[in-house]
Amino acid sequence: MSYAIIRNEKYKRENLKGIYKHNERKNKNYSNKNIDKTKSHLNYSLKEATMSYDKLFDKIKDSYHLKGQIKTVSNITCEYIITSDREFFQEIGTEETKRYFQEAYNFVCNYKNLEEKYIMSANVHLDEETPHMHLVFIPVVHTKDKNGNNIDKVACSEFWKGKDSYRELQNAFYTHMIEHGFKLERGQANNSEHVSIETLKKLTGFNEIDNFLKTDFPIPIEVGKVPELISSNYAQKQIIEPSKEENLKLIEQNIYLRRNLSMITEQVKLLDDCEKKNKKLIKENRKLTKENKSLLKDIDLFDRLLSTLQNTVNKLISWISSVFKVTEESLINTFEDETNTFINPMEQLLFEDNNLKEELENAYNDIL
């Protein structure tokens, strides 16, 4: 018999970009070799994300005036991974598979009175070995403030309050799916684990998991917690068969580490791309700086030439006025009247080009 599987992950803001790219298939390459890109067109959304998860979180929070203190270390979203084993989906067929995920989506909308408006995204992936759904939501609790007013608050710890909260989730999910006609067994898991070993093999693609669980060295699960996998005569490598609970803990850690590795790989690639673009911009900036220096040098030369020419004209006017015994002002006026030319180059330019005059007036007005 197949199992009804629902598993929860909690995420901080810093995780959302990587999760968004994976769930929404925004990457060009994936470290997960189980993804068959030729089948990605079969994927579909029960609720489509209209923007990246971090921006969508902010939009929903502002739109519905969600309360709660959000810190850097706060878990602000959760993600259900909902599935069963591959044989189950092959047996029930395409239409029932769609109904399975739709009923799972309906369950999430109502579980703990979440409401659909707090679901950010729900993607069904059919391009991997086993069909599954990634459902990302904001853990909102409906409570009261200090004044007794009804409020909605982002509070992951309160949403999952109680040591049996995950067990209750799996019980409720199993009951819902059974009531809607799916022949399944409840997932064999305690309060922190939700999936069977065989299903996890299919989800993770880790086909050598049996050999991994039979290694002759202890593998830590959490800091300060090491499973008793090794007998007292460790030197002879006589191994005690690990329990199913210990196996599940190891597998859960494996999934977590593999997923984090995938996100880190994607982030490193993004940083590499940014570095390449930055180097290109630096190179272009150096080129423009060099061209700018050359232009400034040319402008400086033209200014010197113009100044020298103006001084020469002034000296010429002074010399002519002394030779012909006339004032400089009279000489200039006579020259300008008879030749229709201004001695002052700016006045001459304005006389010849009406557009230039308009541009100068606009520039002067802008300065004012």
C-alpha cells in the first residue's frame, strides 16, 4: 500500500530566491540530475507566483496588514512537499493524479484556518521521477492584539506550536485524502519525519541509500546527537542494524543537505555571473574615462586657441585705431555696420543661429 506524504520545511528570507528559482523552474541548469527538462512543460501551477517569493511575501504582508515582528533569523514562509510513491501515481492515472494534488491544495487552504490568500505558490512537478507538489505559504495565525482586536500575524513558531504539531498535520492530511477516495496508508513517521525510505529514494534519486545506511562509521544527525549505529567492539567493525527511526533521520538530513547544496550552487553561479558583468562594466568604464580625458585635452586646446585669437583681434583693433586716429568704439561700430559682422564671437553665433539663442536661454532658465 502507498503512503500519503506531506512534509514541511521552514524558510528565512535569505532562502526565498533559491526556492523560487527551483520551484518555478527559473534556472537553466540544475544540480538535481533527476529533473528531465524535456518534461518540464508538463508541470503546472495550482497557484502561480506573480513575482519572486521575497517580493510576494512583502506584497501579501502589506495587502492584508499582517502583524508580527520579522527579524533576519525569523522563519517567514513554509513549504509543504506533498507526494506519494511513483507506483501510486502510475496506478491512478493522470486525471486522478490531478485530483490528488487539488485535494491536497484544498486541505492546506483549510488546515489551521490558513486561508488561500496566504498561499504564495503551488507547483506540481511532473518532470522528476515521482510527481510531487511544492506549496509555499505564509504561516499566519489568527489571534488578538493586546486590546482584544482580531489580527492576522506572521508567526511560524505559533503555527507549529506543540511537540506533536507535525504528527497532527500528517494525521489530518491522511484523513482528508482517505475521505476523498484515495486508498493510502498514513506515512510511517514520528513528529519530525514524514516519508518512507522507499519514497525518499525516489524523491532524492539517491539509489545507493541502502549501502549508505550500512556504512561502518557513525554519521551525526544533529550537533551533539550521534545515532548508536556501532557496537561496542567497533574495532572489529561489527555493526548493529540501525533502526527505522535512525534511518529516517539520516535520510531527512541527506535531503536537507542536498537541497542546501543545490541552492548554494545556484547562488555561486549567480555571483559568478555578477562578477563577470562587473568586470565588463569596469573595462567599459576605463575605456570611457580614457576617451573623456582625450576630449578634455582637445577642449583645453580649443579654449587656448580661441583666447589667443581674441587677444590678437583686440590688439589689431587697438593698432588700427591709433594709425587712423579714430576711437576703438567708432572703428568697431563702423566695421560691424558695413560688414554685418559682430566682433564678439558669441554675438555673431547668436546672430547666425537662432536655435543656439533659444538653447542658451533655456540653459540660463534652468540654472535659475
